Amino acid sequence: MMKTPEQIFEAQGKKRWAIANTTAKERIVKLRKIRKAIVARQQEFYDAVWADFHKSKMEAWLSEIFPTLEEIDYAISNLPKWMEDKSASWTFYFPTNKCRSHFEPKGRVLIMSPWNYPLLLSISPIVAAIAAGNAIIAKPSNKTPHVGAFLKSLFEEIFEEDEVAVILGTGVTLGEELLSLPFDHMFFTGSPTIGAHVAESAAKVHAGVTLELGGKSPAIILDKVDIKDAAQKLAWGKCLNAGQTCVAPDYALCPRNLVDELAKDIADKIKSMYGETEEARKSCEYFVHTIRSETVRHHKAIVEDAVVGGATAVIGGTFTESDIEARYTPATILTGVTPDMLIMQSEIFGPILPIIAYDSLDEAIAFIQSRPKPLALYIFGKDKATINRVMSNTSSGSTCVNHCILQIENLSVPFGGVGMSGTGNYHGYYGFKTFSHERNVMEQGSFDTMLFFYPPYHEENDKSLRARLQRIAKKILG
């Protein structure tokens, strides 16, 4: 008989202390089992992700298998050091006391992952939670049912449900049932709207929360720039996973005199990667399709709104070759886009890049400042002073200069959002910290200076050593 989420949660509660007290060596054994299973069964994943949304084997390896294995290997190599207590500096007032930071698991954690990178964005936080010693319930997106079934089978092969459980299901009911449970930490990757609901649920049980969200991440093109190099990287970043990436460049801000050249060069790069004609790109096995037919309809609507409003499609945009049934949105580059158009009102999450012209850098910076803080900001240019000026006057979860997407790959720095683009961070050591409680531990030394400060307190005319020390301390501290 299949257990309910509440029954699994209760079972994990009984085992959580045994899991919490595992050693680095024991946790590394678990991580190695996950790695071995992924490598052995990766063809199953390739088949599943192709069935869910037409992602090619090479792109699936590059964007999912490779970074997942990298995350596991990094944790295996560094976990013993991460788990070590960190000694703190001694304090003048308690000179013999010893203080340290001790990392302990948060306990039972919920991980809710999205569909766009269904393996990476499920397993990466699971790896961090295992490294930190937690019991885990993970819910993959129901929009990628084939990958969801693969993940459930993969973890059932390695773990009992009272340690790591992957729960599949559709509709709001399952999500609400999970969010009603008193987890110690909730980790969610997805839209800002649902993220706000997860945060509200976490607050009700005082759970820790990590929200990896998204938003409209801008790419700002500076006056001094290698335009063809920028075009190559923007074409790749926008078409990777058909633009269904939380850190994809959502729109570009470009000096007015460079707009036409940039748009043409991006279009040329798209053609060189996926095919010269719309028909060739549509049939290209390397071009990922969108997740739902409704998404194609939405893409079509916002592009048509832009074109009717005066925008020009340099490539794509006509949608004569769009295929709603096959969930195919053509790669599209738009110029003449204005802020009031529908395409600029919410995250596109598709292979469509609007380009907005600007006449001064102050204008471009003000435009970014006027909008919610994005998950990523991309800057293309040669002048370091100007790049630093953009950095100093904007805020984003991450920034990449003269490339895009790649900033999430380095596991020695944190990845996360700010403001509407997210709360908290993870990757590498920062993922371990996210799923750990850093406990302050002090051990009393051989001499207790507090002996001079216990009540009763003394009057000003008291000449005892105890009273003098109290007066000296009061004078020093104000």
C-alpha cells in the first residue's frame, strides 16, 4: 500500500537523528551511490527528457548530467572539511572560554523542483541536503512525467523512503499537503508567485526557506563591445533549452546605433547553430521544444502584440512555422521593442529576445533600476570602468561579464536570487550551509570571569576588587 506524504514524513521523523549522526564517510558513500546510478542509467534519462520536451542527448548531458556529477564530486571532495567545527576568535572578557561554529542538519527538508532542468534542479539540492545529513522528501514537477518517474526509480534503488523519498503527483492538492507539513526547511525552485506561497507556508511552521525564482534578466550591451562575440553568446544563451532557463537573458538593452547590427548577428548565429531556414530549425534535433502547447500560444500572443505595436522580427516572429501540437516556438529576435509591450511585462521563458534601444548609459541603468531585481545580469563590453559603473548601480542575484549562463557553473561561489528573484543560495559549500544549522557552541574554560559580575551588585563607595572590576568594565564599555 502506497504511503501518504504524512506517513513518509512521520517515518523520516523517527530516523532523522540516526541520519543526522552519520559521519562524512557515511554520507560520501551515499553520494557515490547516486553518482554511480546516474552514470549507469543516463540513457534512461536521455530517453525520458527527449520524451518530455525534445531535449537532445548532448544538450541533456551538457546542461544536466555534467553539472550534476560535478556537484556530487565537489561535495565528495570537500565534505569532511565542510563538516569540521570552525573555531572562533577568543574574546577579551572570557579569555579562557572556547567558541566554535558547529554544523548540524536542519532535520526534515522538502525540495520542490521545476521542469526546465528536471534532473539537475532536483538532484543538486538533494546532494546538498544529503551532505548536510538531512531526511528528504522531493517533489519533481508533474510537467515532466517521464523524468519524474526516472528520478523516483533512481532514488528508490538507493534509499528507503524514511531517508529520501521522491513523491510524484499532479494538481494543487499534493503540493498543499506537503506544504502543510512542519518541515525544518523548504527549498523551492520556480515562479515568484508560487515562491511567495511557499514562503508563506514555511513561515507558518517557522521553517527555513530557500527560493530560487527567476524574473526578466537583462543583457546590457555597452558602446565599446565586440558585437559579434556578444551575438554568439546571446544566441546560445537564449536558445539553450529553448530559453527555458531561469538565468537566460530575457531581453537586451543596446545602444541605438548598434541595434540593427546586433540583431542581424544574433540571427546569423542562430542560423549557423540550428539551420538556415525556419523549416530546418523546426526539424533540428538540437533545438529544444517548449514544455506545453499553451506556452507556444502565449509566445505567439506576446510576439504578435509586439509586432502590431511596431516591433520588427529579424528572425522568427511570423509563426507560420510554429507547431502548437509539437510544442515548437521559433527562435525570434525583435527590434523596436518598447517597455509597454506585453513581451516586457513578465518573464518570457522561451527562445524570444526583445532588444530595447537606449541613447545613454544612464537611461539603460535607470531602466534596470526601475524593475524588480533580476536573477542574472549580463554585461557585454570592453571598458572596465563602464562595466564597474553598471555593477555599482544595479543589483542582481548573479552577474556575468562578456558571457551568459556560465556564472552558475563555479561551485566555489554561491548561486541565488535577491528580492523578487529569490531568497538564499546554494551550490557547493553554500548548499551544505543552506541545509545546515550553524550552532554556536561555547565551552567554559578554567577561569570564570563572571564571578565578578553575579549579583548582588555594589554601590559606588564599595572598595572591593569585585566592585572595582565592575566599575572598570562599565567605564570601558560606556
